[in-house]
Amino acid sequence: MTPERSSARRNSAREELYRRVKLGDLDLADAVRLMRRVADKTQAEYARLVGVSPRVLIDFERGIGNPTVRTLRRMLEPFGLDLTVRRRDRDGGVDPPRSPSRKR
């Protein structure tokens, strides 16, 4: 693959990642997979980058892993993403993000 095509592919993955994060329709495994594509890393390379075992990352992306919250945070850190909790709507989807409310 030429450097131009690789760069275009990474930019496309980056746009998709942040678009889906904003929409709230991205599960954790998909987010990590997209981040890895943006970084242009293999599973083993990304695992080393974030300081987790390659097996942990591979199993997580396949949907059979059960990483700790700490490990999940490590996988999300390079892109400035954090774990959050969001209420589902009545149809099973996700409510749109709201601004934090202040207690008075």
C-alpha cells in the first residue's frame, strides 16, 4: 500500500471513530479496533503501545475477553477517550449525551 493510501485509510478511520463516538453508537471493542487502525498498528503492536498483553487485546476485540477497567482505560488513553456510563432509551438504543447537571 502506498503511503498516500495508508494515510487516507487512517484519516477515514479517524473520522469514523470520532463520528461514532459523538453519536454514541460505538461499543468498546469497535472503538479499540478503530483506534488501532488509526494508529496503523497490528494487535500486538497496539498492545505493546498501551502496555497490555497481546492476548488480552486479541481476546477483547474478538468479544471473548474480559479486561479490567484499568486495562480498558489503557487501551483508550492514546486517543483521549474515557469510559462512561450512559442510560439506554426505552427502545434499547442510547439516549443522546447530556451536559452534566450541577447540584444546587
